[in-house]
Amino acid sequence: MASTVDTHIPERRRMPDRRIASHPARANRLGAADWIALTLLVVGGINWGLVGLFGTDLVAALFGDMSALSRAVYTLVGFSALYALYSASKLSRS
């Protein structure tokens, strides 16, 4: 008896998903904002370490005591810390 059902099943091609969540290796990569924040936090940490150990404020020594440039560095380090808190809370939810 001949079968009338087509037994050939075409191969389904799976298109790669372009979302980051589908690629665990890419989900853990740091973006440009993350690297900038990390760098500024390291600079701030080293500066505070020098203040605590030796009483030397490296940012003030390089850019002047509370000059516009040193205040900008301090402000950017503060924003970096806030960004790191935001990133950490976002990572803890995933």
C-alpha cells in the first residue's frame, strides 16, 4: 500500500537571535560607560588611599587645590560611583 503522506520534512533553519540576552558571553562584557566609570573609580580609590596613608591629595597636586579641573575630576568620580551603584542593582536583578 502506498503512503499518501509526504514523509519528507524540510529542515528548519534557525536564525541566530541577535539579542544580547541570548549570548551569555556578550551579556557580561563591559561597555564604554562601564570602563570609564571603572577607571574613574580606580583613580578616586587610589587618590583616597594616598590621602589616608600619606595625607597627599594627588588630584589637588596635579590640577590645583579645588581648581575647576580638580572639582571636575571629583564630580566625575562621584558620578561614576552612582553609575556603579546603578549597574550593580541592574546586575543583581538579572
